[in-house]
Amino acid sequence: MKTPTSWIWVFKKKNSFSDGGKSGGLKMKQVSFMGVVCTVMLFIVYRTTNYQYQAYKETEMEERMHPFNQEILLSSRKLDGLPRGIIQARSDLELRPLWLTSSKLTVDYSNRNLLAIAAGIKQKHSVDDIVQKFLPENFTIILFHYDGNVKGWWDLEWSNQAIHIVAHNQTKWWFAKRFLHPDVVSIYDYIFLWDEDLGVEDFNPARYLEIVREAGLEISQPALHPNSSDIHHRITVRSKKKKFHRRVYDSRGSVKCTEESRGPPCTGFVEGMAPVFSRSAWHCTWHLIQNDLVHGWGLDMKLGYCAQGDRTKNVGVVDSEFIFHKGIQSLGGGDSPEKKVSNSKKKRIVSNHDGRTEIRRQSTREFTMFKERWNRAVEEDKKWIDPFRTDQRRRKKQRLRNNH
């Protein structure tokens, strides 16, 4: 008898079970052997598939618990030289003691929030008032010194508890892009990215956060006192009868805010002077900030895309805890008129250089550039679907059906 060379042999021998004698016994043994082989192979396939499934579930859970770790591990091979358990992809802005006393062997860094302010020495008293409000409420303080003056702050009692970063003539968006990376601020529940010229007599950070959590606001700001300077959008003005609001109704001006309005500046909008972000919202916002467009013009109109869902629900203005915007422009201001004399022409040329005017011109240019980048990104990303435009189309169709 020929030795079987393939699986087909089993099916070609029709009389393998009925043949008697030695030939039949041999065939039965071969069939039994093939059955064992099949069983072993099925078991191996099962174990392999089960292992892959368990590994997938473990990876999925790991990604949920440590999203930033996974992002780095999957996007770069530069960490292959390290054992996985030693990698720490995140950091924080907490000051650590050089040694721990017996009373502070463990330090609790949970339930913390971050206040970041771009500050100049001219607004020292205003910043002091703000920080005094926040420190008792478990806030970490970071000051971005745009005028280079740090020494002038050391006489304040809380100064050695704050983090001081210096870069001459830089905006808070420049600082935020470089020093508030999501992996660095991931332990903070909320990030307050504020201007320096804000009055906080009627503001309490703890009560503010209670309202934000209760309302489910991912992006928010305290309302502005009606007498504040530089009120650009009606939605930011305080409503005395409300705890918070998500939209405004206003028929004045070029933009009419009605019940049908579904976008900025009528709803889903906060201004850039005192925004507050949840951890998730900041993770998105940091990526929206353009590295070279340092004035941040145009960002406020797009922040709703980082609201982790419906911007008409997840973005709001808190009325019961409000601030006063003083409208003091320090960055780039205060430049004394510069006088130059041309010896060649024997003619006196006076140049009254206004830093604020130049800043406004640059901000306007950056605003145009930001809009162009957004439009180009939308056009190039064929897979991206504008969630709010789709929603608008759906509501429009619904209105047409109701009218008919």
C-alpha cells in the first residue's frame, strides 16, 4: 500500500472503513491519526485567536487608562531601547521638595487645577488679587513674565509657590503652546488661561467650578461686568438673573442672535481673555493653537470644535461668578516715541512708533492666516466631517418638513 501524501487521500478511498484485514486496520489508524492532527491544529488556532483577543482587550484598556503613553509608544520607535514599564510619557507643573519630611512622606496631587497668567510688573497688584483668590482652592500657579521682570515679584508671599517663566514680549498663547502641553498638564482637572487685567472681587473659583461641573461645561468663562472695558460680544456680558447661560439673543449689530443661531458668537462661544478648559478640551485646544500665530485671533470662533460634543451645550458663560475686565493693554505698550535725525538730508524725521498699533496690525494679519489655514485644512481632509454643519443641514430639513 502507498503511503498517503495528502489530505485528499482520505476522501478518495471509499472503502477505507469496510475493507477488512491488515489494510483496513492500517487505514483506520491513519484516519484516527489525522483526526488527532486536526484536533491539535484547531486547539492551536483557538489558543492563538484567544491570545490575540485578550491582547487586544488589554491594549484597548491600556489606551483608555494611559492615552498619552500609547500615543508615544505607537507613534515612535525611539523608545524601543527602554523597557515599557519605565516609560513615563506625562509630567506636571508641581514643585517637588528636595527631600520629604516624616510628615510629608506622600504628597497628594489629585483634584488639582491650574491658573496660568501672562503677567507684567505693571499689573502686579491686579495679578496678586487674582492669585490670592485661587491659591486656597488647590490651584497651581504659573506666571508667564513677558517683560522679563521676575525680581519684582519676590516680595509677594505666594511668589515662591508659583512657577515663573520668562520670555520677553511674548503672548500668553505663545507661552501656552510651549509650556502647557497636554502631557504636562494632564493631572489638572481645569486649566484657567487668563489675562492679567481682570478684577475678581465678585469671583470665587470654588463656586465657579461647582457650576461648571454641574452644567457639564467643557469650555467656559466667567461673565463680564456690564461696565467692563472692551466688551466685544454680547454673550460674554453678565445676566443678573441667571447662574450661567449658553446663548444670547440679540437683534442689534451685524450678527443677529436668534433661537435658530447654532454657532459663535451667539452660542458655543467664549472670549480669549479668561477662558477655562477641562482637561479633555485643553488637549484639543492645544493642538488647535498655531505655533507661529502668537496673538490667537480667530481661536475663539473655533473653540467649540474642542468642546467634546455639542458646543451649544458644552460651552457656556457663568453669570453668578463674574469678573471685571479692565482693558489695560500692557504687552507692547508704553513705547516712548522714537526720534531720529537724518544727517545726509539734514532733515529731522520723527517716528512716533506705537507698539499697540503694530500689534493690532499683526493680529489682523494672523487672523486672516488662521482662517486660510482652517479652510485649507477642511478642504484637504476628505475624511473630516464638520459636525455642526451636518447638524445645521438636518435642522433645516426638519424645518422644511414642518412647514409642509
